Amino acid sequence: MKKFSIANAILWILILGIGMQCKDEDIERIDSDKESGSQIALRTFTRVKYSEEGVLEWKLNAKESYVFPEEDRTVFYEMKFLQYENGKLSSELESDWGEINHTTKKLELKGNIFMVTPDKKSLKTEYLNYDLETEELTTDAEVAIFSAGTYIEGKGLRAQRDLNTYTIIKPSAVTRGGQNPFQKD
């Protein structure tokens, strides 16, 4: 039988003291049912990509991230995707939910999607696909675009990331002149 030493007593007092100071509110848990089957769950996720020359290409921030390595995909909640050209911001894309398929290099977005470019072109929709290689945006959902004083609503979209070239498949309303209805204060 081991003797109980003063050092052991002090160690136990420290362990119990630290344990008593912990509160439930200090523990932050990610609900595992939100994305079942993920092998990694992260809170306050940030990923940055630089070119081989060290120039910033994009930055992705998300409140929560779930990684599925065997399926080569990652799911994000409350995400913000910033893209850069020559180190300068070229587009900002926000969404409630997003999934990147790393094999196909495609990003699927759902819920409160808002995109803005530096020249103040903006896009709103509830569903959007983004091909990371071709930089093409597509959707079959309702969409609204504001560009150079023109506001266009419709269903379905094919566009380039900078919104310089876009086609609304079934336009339903066009308004010319006026201010951007999406503009954030």
C-alpha cells in the first residue's frame, strides 16, 4: 500500500480546486447532430490560401466547420468567403450554410446568400453553386442583382464571379436608376 504524502495531498487539492472553478458556461460544445458523421468539428474556423508567390488569393471564415475527410468535403455554418486579385479584395460572399467538395472544386451555398464586389455590384439569392476553378456562379432559384443603377429580379442565374457578365434565365422585373437596395449601412 502506498503512503499518502503531502505532495499527493497538495496535488489533489489543486485538481479539486481547479475543477470547482470550472463552470458549465465555460464549456462550448458543438452539436454533433448538426452534421452527423463528421470526423472533425471546429468553431470559429478560418482558412487562407496564398499563391506560390505568396499573394493572398482567398480567405474563408465560418462560425462552425465540419470536416468529412473520407468524402473529401467540408461543411460550414455562417460563412464568409473573401476572394482577392493581386492582393486586393475582388468579391465578398456570405451564406448561412456552405459545403465545399474538395474533389470537384465546387462550393454549394444555401440561405441568405449575399455577394458584393468592390465596384458595388451585388447579388442576393437563397441557393447558389460556385465552381472554384471556372469562377462561375449558377442557380435555378430566385435571384436579384444590382449593377450600375439597374436592379434585376428573376429565376435562374449564370454569372462570372465579378458579376461583369451574367444572365438571369427568367427575368421578372427590371428597374433602372436608383440606389442599391442591398446596400449595408
